[in-house]
Amino acid sequence: MRLLVIEDYRPLQQSLTKGLREAGFAVDTTRDGQEGLWYATGNEYDVIILDLMLPGMDGLEILKKIRTQGQKSHVLILTAKDTVRDRVTGLDLGADDYLVKPFAFEELLARVRALLRRSYRQKNPQIEIKDLRIDLTTQRVWRGSQEITLTPKEYALLEYLAMRAGHKVSRSDIWEHVYEFESSASSNVVDVYIGYLRKKLQRPGKPQLIHTVRGRGYVLGPEA
Amino acid sequence: MMRSLRARLLVGTMCGMALMLLIFSLIVHAVIHRTLFSQYDASLASTARMLAASVELDGGEVELEFDVQQMPEFVRRDRPTYYEIWRSDGTVVARSPRLGTNDLLRLEASLNSPVFATTRARSGLPLRVASLKFIPRISDSDDEQQPQLSKEHALTLAVARDASDLVGQHRVLRWLLLVVSAVVITLSFLVAAVIVGQGLRPLNLIATEIGGITEQDLSTRIGDAYIPGEIMPIRNRLNDLLSRLEAAFKRERRFTADVAHELRTPLAGIRSTIEVALARHRETDEYRSVLSECLAIAHDMQTMVNNLLMLARLDAQQISFYTEQIQLAELVNSCWQPFSGRALDRRLTFENRIDAEIACQSDRQNLSTVLSNVLDNAIEYANEAGQIWTTACRKDDSVEMAVSNTGCQLTTEQTSHVFDSFWRGDSSRKDAGVHCGLGLALAERIMRGLGGSVCAEVQPGGIFTVRLILPNVEESRSIQ
């Protein structure tokens, strides 16, 4: 899942980015409002974490512009402004969540996960596809009763496919949602990782879970 | 002692009213009394004179003409006139037969002018007495040979008549005056109470309105629909005061909110840096870098808290200043020292153009705080590879020092806010959280404390200049 962090206070920006990456997210980050808007409108982020007082452009201004351009990304406002009026203004301008600084990092993570479930209409934090079981909170994966150990990248890929289970997912979708803007990987990496993932999920006598749709991408679970 | 305006007005009015009524009643009483008694007394006096004229001295004997004694007013049964005549030694010469053995009141009178008094007879009836001292005629002598009798022969005569109707009328008059006064006082009290109440209504309304104003609704103002001219100045002053209070409260609230906001951001930084670091096991170097990161944030927070404390102390005038002779060029150089590294990083060039001769009397420590804040601001907002320079010149009774930097993108309107607490010009500042907009506010407050002033301006070409105006110049001492 790909996130954008727009936060101008350097220590916070750095720790947020680090923490979110370690939690398995692909994170793009900037400390400038203008640049933030450019990132937000040019890519399809799952969640945008937005500070309000920013140099270059105010956070609420960015939010307005994102929404008028029809961007569907979920926006979480992260700010020191804590009055009811500020929260109401932010939410009414199209934000999906509001968190006041200082905050517990765990809570931020939980809120981001909740926003992700919402954007993929996935209420249950446990996804089950046939005998494959994924716990979105602890990021653990089982096939039948056997736990499967995945690298963070592999897990991120599986999670994305699972969130859109039953739907065709193109390479460029995967590229957009699983990889960071500045990552050095090229799009063949997707195929390589799909290969790794298939191998790890494969169990003798059990059917293949990831199907290739020729020229169009992949599907997890029963073919659409 | 009387705190109530209403009671004061009422008591004042009533006292005045009572005093006037008293004076009026006394005058009326005196006039009527005089009129009533003067008629009565005139008739008594003429009777007395007539009686005196009828008294003759025959040898040593005093004689009273018989026909006078038999005059109807002396003998009538109802309300008779009594008389009695005494010698100067007090022995009774004659008295009206109706008196029996009773005496009339003997008044000391001067010769030939009657005096009057009211007394009571033994029966309890009031008597009006006229008393006359006279020298009797000598009987059967010619007028020419009339020997002058000496004062020892003078007789005193008293004539008395029942005066119950007179006294009665007098009493009625007194009661009448008393009752009328009481009624007038009562009525005027009621009227005065209503008028005073009405008159004080605007005051009461204002009092109620003011009483209703709490800290929460300082935006209310006292209306002027019902306010009389006399209270207008009070109302205007109160409204002014309310405006100022409201502004002060707003400023205070905004300031507190800004402080909270500015402290929250670095706190969030510390917290999330630590939480992320603790999320998993890490290498020692990583912990080390997290710790130094947090330490840097703590330093910034400490600076901010110190600035806030300094602002609060300046506001409370708890800071004392020690003036001494300060060489400005040298002060600027020492203040620049700590910033030179940062300036180098941003490839800024610095030039101190202050003449070494220029000096002033001021507080060294506080003035260097001001200069450091202004220089810090210049380094922060100058363009990359820009210029910073300082100048100073001597005016009539002040020294003006200026710190300028290139690369300013503020408008003139924005420049007017640079000394507001927590105000930050929205430029592409690189270090959010470090500069929270207190430096110039503090500089301005300190300059005021030093008796000087500070102003900022933007010149064409993006040159931002902060001018520090210091009072009290001493003739500079030449170094040579």
C-alpha cells in the first residue's frame, strides 16, 4: 500500500517515513506544500498523511485541490491544531480522518490500516481466500494451518492482491500501490516478485492462487 | 456611609423638604399668632389704660372711680374682665370683686407701656393678662399745681380676660400646620421615591448589563438607547474598556493556543522518533542517532521556552537593565560568531559596516539577545548565497542600527506582522519547528524595555531591513 506523507517538521517527517516503511508501506514524502500537491495529484496514493501548516501551500488548500480534482485517496490530517472547529473544517473539506499531535505511532498505524480497509471495502481485518488467510493487523499469512513467512515486499504485494481479490490487477496498478516513487526497481520487478510469491504460497496438492491474465495482469483467488 | 445613590437622593430631598416646611410653618405660625393676639391685646390695653386713668391718689389712699368698677365688662357673668392693682411694694390696692381672694399674675412692666402674657386661672381656664405700670393722678387738684409724683408712687395694674377661644384657635392652627406638614412630607416622599427610581433606572439597567458580562462574552457593548447624556461618558469609557479587554483576552487566548501548538509539534517529533525506534530491535548507531535527534529537538524546545519566559518577564517588567558603554561594531561581531557556521552552510556573505567609533549606553546582554535574534532571522530568511550586512548611524539623540538581508519575499503588509508572536512569513523555510516566530517579537519587546524601538521594512530588490533605534547616546570615545 502506498502512502504520501506531507509534513514540514523534519524530525517528525523522518520518523513517520521510517516507521511507516518498516510497517510495510511504500512511502513518498515531502516537506513542502507545493511539492506535496504535485505528488498527490500525480499518483494514486492509498492514504495521504497531511500536516496543515506547511510552507508553500497550506494543508487545507492542498486538500481542497485534491478533492476538486477528483482524487479518491484517503486523507488523514495530522496536525497540532486541536479545536473542534479545526477538526470540523478539516473533515468537512474532505478529509477522512483527523489526528492531533502529539500522537501514539501505533494509533496512527491503526488508523492508516482502517482507512485502507475502507478504501478496499474490507471491513474484516482478516482476509480469507479459499484456504489462504491473511491477518492485516499482525501481517501474518497462513495457508491451511501452516504459517507462511514472507518478506515485507512480498507481504505488501500479497496484501494488495488480497484487498482486490477476484479483480484483475494490472502491473501498473501494482507498481503504483506497492512501490515508492523513488524506488530504483523497474516494472519487471513485479513479475519477479509475483514469481516468489507464487512459490511461497504453493502447497502440494493445492490449487494455484495467483492467476495470470494474459497481457493484463494478475488475479488472486477464483478467476473473474 | 450611605452606599445607595437612591437612599442618598431620597434622604437629601426629604431633609431639604422638611427644613423648608419647618421654616414655612414657623413663619405662618408667627404671622397668624401675631394677628390673633394683637387685636386681643389692643382691647386689653385700652381697658388697662382706661382703668389706670380712673385711679386717683387721694392723700395716701388710692381710689378707683366707682362707675368704672361698675362697667359692664368687669361685672358680666360670662367671660368677665378681671383687674387687680398693686403698689410698688406688692400690696394689693384693689381687685375686681369677681376675683375673690385670687391674685392675677403680676408682670414687671415699664412705665406706661403694657406687657402681655397668657396664664391660667385657678379654674384652669386660660387668661390673657395685660399689665401696666403707671403713676396715678392726685385727686381734686388743678392741673397747673399738679405735683410730680415720684416713681415710688407708681402702681402696677393687671387686666385679665378669658382667652380660651384665642388659645383654642392657636392650638388648632398648630395642629393644622403639623398635620399639613406631615401629609406634604409623606406625599413628597412617595413622589420623590418614584422620580428617583425613574431617574436611576438607566444606571440600574447599565449595572445589570455590566453585571451580565462575563469573560466569555466580552464582545457585548452597552447600548445607548436609554442612556441619558450624563452617563454617556461613562458608557463610552466602559465600552472602550470592554474593547480593550476583549482584544487583550483574544490576544491572550491566541497566544496560549499558539504556545500549545508550537510545543506540540516538537513533542510529536520526539514521541514518534522514540516510538518508531522502539518498535524493533536496532543497532547501537541507530539508537545513537535517534537520541541525538531527540536531544536536538529538546534544545529547540528549550530555546522556545526560554524565549517565552523572557517575553513573560518583560511583560511583567521583571527584568532589570544595567547600562554600560557599548561599542556597536564589536557587539555585532561577537553576536555573529555563533552563526558564522550556519551562514557558511548557506553560502551567505556577511559584512559589518558599522563605524568602530559608534557607541551607545545600553544593556549589553539584552542588546546582544536582540541582535542575535535579528541576525538569526536574517540568516534564516536570506536567499541561498545572499548577503547580510549591518550599518549604524548617529541621530540627534539616538543611535540607529540596521540589519539587512537579501532575498526577502514579504509584502509590505506582511512586514507589519513580523514582530507579532508566532507569526511566520510563508516562505520556503527549511527548518519548521526550530523557528517558531518568537525571535523578532522578543527583540521588539526587549528594545521597548531598553527605551528604544524597532521597525522593519522591505526595500525594492527584496532587501529586508530591521532597524534598531537606541536612545541616550553618549559622545563616542575615539579609540585613537
